[in-house]
Amino acid sequence: MIIFLLTFLCLYGGINFYAFARVRSIFQFPAAVQIIVVVLLILLILAPILVRVAENLHLEEIAKAVAYIGYLWMAFIFLFFLLNFSFDIIRYLVTYFYPGGKSMPLGIIFFSVAVFLSFVLVVYGFFDAQRIHVKNLEVKTEHFLPNDGKIRIVQISDVHVGLIIREQRLHKLLDIVRQANPDILVSTGDLLDGELDNVMPEARQFITIKPAFGKYAIMGNHEYYAGIKRSLEFTSKAGFEVLRDEVRQVAGLTIFGADDITGRRMGIVKDKGFYEKLSSSGQVKGFILLLRHQPFVNEKENFNLQLSGHTHGGQIFPFRFITRLFFENNYGYYELGKNKLLYVSRGTGTWGPPVRIFAPPEITIIDIIGKKAE
């Protein structure tokens, strides 16, 4: 985490000071103004750390204000960097092939366009992040199922309950879940984000949802970052049965919940290869539902449907191309083989910037259609 944090701060700081250099090359500010701007930039760069410090001190309103300002700025500056850097390449190509273009104020024009587009995209993404889409899937199987052969599973993933995703936003999300009328509700990790003392009361909102065949959750990487003990406490208080490399058989389904790989990397959880051994032994019967936070696929494991999340579908375009470098199955529905499917959710909340650009949040409704059980 320390290496990740230092790397992030260096890259993020570099992007901010690239923007500062572009502004200074166009507008001639007095030295005093430049110093003030640099100080503000440093505070914005450190905003994610300042948010956590304020949370730990239980200064919730301050933490929330810093989070909104800092994370919206983060979205804006990343978009500005990508746009302006692209425009810089175009500008240099224009002046190279058309020397007369040097007399044109291309730098100011492209800078202004980059600022305008970045602002518009952040505003659009802020509101689009609150418009939850419902994704409907139908999976057919030869297995016998109750409910006249139909089981409805509703998947939420990457909700990131915290400073930003809570209260009204969480209430809206859960209203959509209720309307879907699930037989089973699953959370495929990252239900939580950040300091847990302030969000523990939000667990009550989940209690009113009581599917006929239960609620099941697995741990994501952010549950470990936030503190696994408190994360487990929150998830249990929300009414979920937490599956940590465990199997449950319910409603004609075998549900296996794989603990996130983060626990193994941190040395908290030992990799016993339990499910790989169990699934290859032929002892697992019925329709097999595998819950795994990160969309890795183990070819040795036997399952009919794997539900995952983690990638957010990139969350902010064009970051989907970056997440795809790490996860071949980045978002969507994949047929891995005969009767072997994978669905990777874009997630229901946001991480970092409360912004989604061309990757709207979603709740997934999966109808498993099988044979009627006697």
C-alpha cells in the first residue's frame, strides 16, 4: 500500500504540475499568485490522505467536503491531462507540417477546449454516476430448481458505502433492489470504503431486504483496506451471510464464495485451494454459482456462473483500456465454455471521484431458468 500510495502521489502530482506549467505558459501570473496556486495544488494532491485523516478524527463534514472537492478535481485534472496532452500532439503535428500554423494561437485554443470539455465531462459523469442502470440476464440450465424452475439472483458490487455513497444514494440503490424482488441477493465485494465508524449505522438500510433464500456476500480488496474485522461486522449487521472460501447449498444452487486475493497477499488468509479441490472431486451438485470479487478465472474450478466486479468497467473513460491491461474479462457477459459463464459487473457505486463517464453504475438481475423441482 505504501508503494502504491507513493507511486500514485508521484503520478498524480506530476499531472497536476503539468497542468500548472500549461497555465503558466499561457497566463503570466505574479509570483505571489503562483505560490498560492502551488499551495492549493499540493493540498488537492494530498486530498485523499486528508480525507482519511479527517475521517479518523471523526470530522465527518470536513472529510466529506474535502472528498467532494478533492475527488472532483481529480477527475477533472485527469481528463484535462489526457485531452490537453492529445491536443499538444496535434498542435505540434500541425506546426511541423504547416509552419504557418505557428502564428496561430493554437495553444490557447486547445487549452481552452480541453478545460471546457473536462468540465462538461465531469458534470455529466457526476450526475450519470447517480443514475443506476438495471442489467437483466437470463441463464438457462438443465438443473432442477424450486419456484417453478426459476431463481432470481440480484447482484450488487463495488457499492463503496462511505462518505459519498450513503443515506439517500444508498436508499435509492436499495429501492431498486427491492423492486427487483430477488430470491437471492449477492454482494460481490467492496461493499465498504473508508473509515467504518462513521458508516456502521448504514448497515440498517440493508436489513429490510429479506430474500426468500438469503443474502450472501464476499470480501473485496477494500474490505481489507478498511479493516477486515469491522468490515465483517458491518456486512453481518447488514444481514448478509459472509462466505470466505465457503460453500452453501440453497434453492437448488451450490454457492461458493471465494475470499478476495488481497487477504492472501496481505498474509491474513491462507490459500488452501479448497474450492479447486472440492469442485474437481465431483462432490458439488446442482447449479454452481461462484462469487469472486476480482474477475480472475481458474480453469480448474467447476462452476456454471461466476459473478465478479472490481473493475468498475473503467469508471471514467478511457480508463477501461487501463483496467483491461490487468483484467482480460473487464466488463460484461462471457461464455467461457459449455455451461460455464462469467459476468463482470461495472459496480453500483464509485471509488475515488464520484464520477462515471461512459461506464454507468448497475444492478444486475440474473434469472436462472431450469427444470421445475417436484
